[in-house]
Amino acid sequence: MEVTRRPDADRSRWFKGLPWEERMLAADKQGTLVLLENLDPAYTSSEVEDIVWHGFKESCTAKMIQRTVFTSPHYGQALVIFKTREAAEKAVRKLDEGCLMLSNGRPLVGSIATPCFPGKDSTLVGHLYVDKLKVQMQREMKLAVSTSHCSQPNTIEYEMAMEWCLLQERSDSCWKKLFKQQGEELRKQKAELKSK
């Protein structure tokens, strides 16, 4: 397949001057934000934009999602902002109805994204807003009596902190084992596919 330049590759990015989060918020409201999954985690944002151009003949702005402790090191994700709602829906529909294979043999998966913005108020009962917490903490700081900043071994807080540390270590260990096993299974499957 011949690689052609995207029509807007040399132009400045649309939405220029806005931070990425503002662009995502605007795209979310317009229905132009798509989550692409099953990408190679080594891809860059511009490579994802090229994939969208070659696969759907649509211009977009993409951003790879950074990995966290709980995400697999073998699968990448990217948020993509299309120029129109129709283009976003068309891309998701094509991925649902058909199969777009990436150069490394992975099928591309996509859906309309619903991002979670940190500034949005929680609608869940029992969840506190950050602003309310900040005010409450300032009030408590004014009323606080000077005490040790570290938990003492003879307190319930110390016991709970130690238990939490242990649970956190176990959780981290389980995730590492899972990702290692997943990597080994991927290597075996790739070897089997190459031998056929």
C-alpha cells in the first residue's frame, strides 16, 4: 500500500491553542470523541492519526493514553477527535461491522468515548467534591492541635496503614504476574502464527 500524506499534515492543528482536556470536553459534547483500543503501546499519536487516515480517509487529532499500574503493557489505547460526529460514528460502525487489521496483526477496536473529567461533580451518593474537601481540610487545620505527623505503632491508624501497605504489595504482585503471563501467551501465539 502506498503511503500518502494526510491533507492536513502540514497545516497547523485544528483546535490550536486549546489544551487537550478542553478539546476532549468539546469533542465529548459534539460526539466526535472515539476511543481506539488494541493498539501497539509503542505507537505515537501521529501514527494513530495516520492509521485513521489510511483506514477511514478521515482527518483527526489523536493522543495515546498513558499507561497506569492497572493497564496492560501489551495493549495501547488512544483518544481520537474527529472533525464531525458523522465521521466518528462512521469509523466506529466500520470497526463494529468489519475488521481493520493493523500492520502487526492486531484488529483495531473502537467506540464512542465517554471520558471522565476530574472537574466534573460526582453524582454518586456518598462521594465528596474536591472543593468541599479542601474547605473542610482548611477548617480542620485551623482547629488542629499540634501532634505527630506519623502514625504511632500503638494506634489503629498504624495498624490500618500497615495492612493497606501489605494489600497494595499483593495487588502489585498479582498485576505483574498477570501481565507477565499475558506477554508469554502473546509471544507463543505470534510464534504459532509465524510457523503456519
